[in-house]
Amino acid sequence: MEIEETDAVPGAYVITPHRHTDERGAFFESLRTDLVSEAIGRPFTVRQVNYSVSRRNTLRGVHGVLIPPGQAKYVTCVRGAFRDIAVDLRVGSPTFGRYTVNVLSAENGVAVHLTEGLGHGFLALTDDTCICYALSTVYVPGTQFEIDPLDPELALPWGFTEPPLLSEKDARAPTLAQARAKGILPRWPGTPPEGAEQPGPDGNGAAHDGTSRPAARPSYR
């Protein structure tokens, strides 16, 4: 298998298997935790495996997990096909708010690995699309959060041609700007809490660079 980190979002990896086909069908390795661990530079241990089955045009996401505990995930398609989007939700990250898009299907066998702090969502392209999530941590109640998948400022390219099927929770989720204002997003390592005074050049007081940074403006669909 080939494992490549995306340029758009550090910590999002695309895994392309080497498929072996003959008159009987096909065979390929879907997950090698040793190779994934080597590619990402730290151990990836699977603690929980989930499956979801969705009708065509179902939109799930954007979902994230607070840090701690954090949760890395390895996503594959068992049946059907879906458009998969990973979003950088880590406040302070150089790529905050950016996303990467991939189409995963049972036929192509492509997988994605998302590090802690990235949001995830998908649009089912076929009926009975079945998705497998291999997770680095078990489910911890109260640590999951949602971001509006139709946030106009994020402008995620779902590609649907009709209104998608959304859960009530996802339909009512805050925009990225609103979630950031509420302080519910994970933070890039070393990023201080927003609003905290930063040391100036002399080590005292706030630092100023001569620019004005207005607060992020919430947007609504």
C-alpha cells in the first residue's frame, strides 16, 4: 500500500492499496497498523471499530472529538461509495479551516487516516453505503462535537444535486466561527487559549505587530 500525507491538511493521509485481481475477484490489504504508524511517526493502535450504513445522498458530519481524549481514525469503504472530506479544526494550525476531499469506494479500496483534531464528514454516493471506522480511542460521552457541514464560509464541496439527508443534530450544528467563539474546538500544539495575553518583545505585556485582527464573523446558511 501507498501512504501519502495530503498537502492541504497535515495529518490527513490517503492510503492506496495494491490490488491483486484474477478471474475469482480481488484481494488487497486494507490496513497495516505498522505501516501507518511508520508513516505518521507515532503508534496507531485500534481501540474501537464502528460501521455506518447510509442511504444515497446522506450527509454525515462534520464531526470531531475534543482533545483530550482525541481520536485518530482510519476510514474505509466496505460497500458502495462516498465523498469523504477532512477539515482542519485545530485552532492555531497553519491550515485551520482547510479541507481535503477524496472519493472512497468498495471498488477502489482507498482509505484515509485522520489524526487527532481533524473533523470528518462524508456524502453517500450510493444506497447502502457501508463505512468502517477504526478508532484510536473508545467512545467517551460528552467529547464529540459537530460543525455545520453547510457552513458557507467553509464552503465544503459536497457535490450534491439535491438537498442532502441530515440528522437533526448535524442540521443544527454551529458554524466553524461559532464553534471557535464558544471555545469548543481542539487546539494546535503550543497554541495558547484565545484571548490570553501574549508576551511582548521585552517579555512583558501584549505583543503587537501593527495589524488589527477583527473577531471571526459567524456565518449562517
